[in-house]
Amino acid sequence: MLSKNDLAEVLKVSLSTINRRLKNGKLPPHTNIGNRVLFPTEGVAVFLTHVSDCQLAVAGGEL
């Protein structure tokens, strides 16, 4: 499981970006435990794969 800080490091964005994307529903599935938000590593991997595929499609197959 990854915390919001861990996910920010993986995605190379700020914690405020993570919070904003979380509010907008633009992050992988997550679990709330108390005040903590945790992201399963498998869900993050699928999310990263999907984002990479979308970027390739937008760039015409080149990145």
C-alpha cells in the first residue's frame, strides 16, 4: 500500500496535486483507513499503465 506522499513521489507531483486529483477522482482506487488514504500498489501499476497508453495514443505512438 502506498500513502499519498508515496504516490506523489511515484508520480513526481506535489502532495497538493495528489489531494486535488483525489478530490476530482483522477487517481487509482484507494482505501480510507481512519484519516489515511492508501493506494494498493497493484492499482497504481494498472493506473500508470493506462496513463502511459493514453499518452502514447495522444502523441501518435511516440513519446
